[in-house]
Amino acid sequence: MNNKYILITGASKGLGESLAQHLAHSGFDLCLVARNGILLRKLSTKLSSETGREIIPLVCDLSDPEAVKNLILKIKKNFPYLETLINNAAIHGPIGPLWGNDWSLWQEVIQVNLLAPITLCHKLVPMIKESQGSIINLSGGGATGPRANFSAYSTAKAGLVRFSETLAEEVKPFGIRVNCVAPGAMKTTLLSEV
């Protein structure tokens, strides 16, 4: 599995960290993205030491569209192509009835959970075409049915599912696979917020 590059967002803890550990130990080189630089660099150093794989940590706050643009430039500089893009990063945002939500926090959820993954797909599909690789978008319970008091999260995740279905049709001729995965409840920071 030499030179199999995988990018994981939200990689410093929770499911992202577990995926990074599994994939590094399975022989993949990784680009790990998260906003917590301390945790990200610690994980990257550990995985590189344990596996001998190339692990590149890129600190990025996906709630900032300019930071996402800079992230894409760094990705293109560090990797010749990508085998897989895993859009894992997510936030719950405001919890409670829509009319009581802080509107800026509501919009931040749409940016992190929907617009950032779409932007990464938009800009990185040409790199994934080189390897006829995969895009995996992490969905959640918010996409499967109404979820009262989680309107921002549900809206973003439902949008991500339909986007993934649409993108899958568009890239099928290039041999790229696009899937949305809803892993179910896991003991993570997101669950503790609930």
C-alpha cells in the first residue's frame, strides 16, 4: 500500500482519531486535519513513530472559509494525489428550538458540517481522479429523520447526504466512489454535548 494518501478531517479525537490510527497501522500515509493543533501534532508524531508512515498534520478551523482555502493549497502542495477524502469533522452547534438559537452559531454548523466538506470535494476531486479513489462523508442521525432541537445539525447532515448522492453520480464515470456513512452513537465529545 505504498503511496496511498488519505485525508481525514476532524482527526485529532473521536472517530477521526480512531480512523487515523487504523489507517496508519494499515499502511497508509495520512494528511490529518483538525483545529486543535496540540492534539493533532501529538497524534501525528505518535502515528509516524509507530508506523513509519508519512503523517502530515494540517491545522485548520473549518468554520473559517478562508482557512479552508488555505488548507486546500497546503494539501495540493504536500500530496501528488489523494486515494481517499474522509470528511469527518462536525459540530452540533446550538441545541434548542430554532427561534432561540444563536444565528451565527447556526450558520457555523452549516459551514463546518456542509460547506467545508463540499468545498473540499469541489477542489480535491481532480486529485482523487488520479487514483480512482473514494470520498467518504460522515453523516449522522440528523439526516435520517426530524431531530427536534438540532435544526442546524440536521439540516447540514441531510444536505450532506443528498450532496453525496449527487456527487456519486457525477464522478461515477471516473471510477470514484462517494459514500455517506452514519456510524451511529459513539462515545465522543459530540455525544457528551447532547
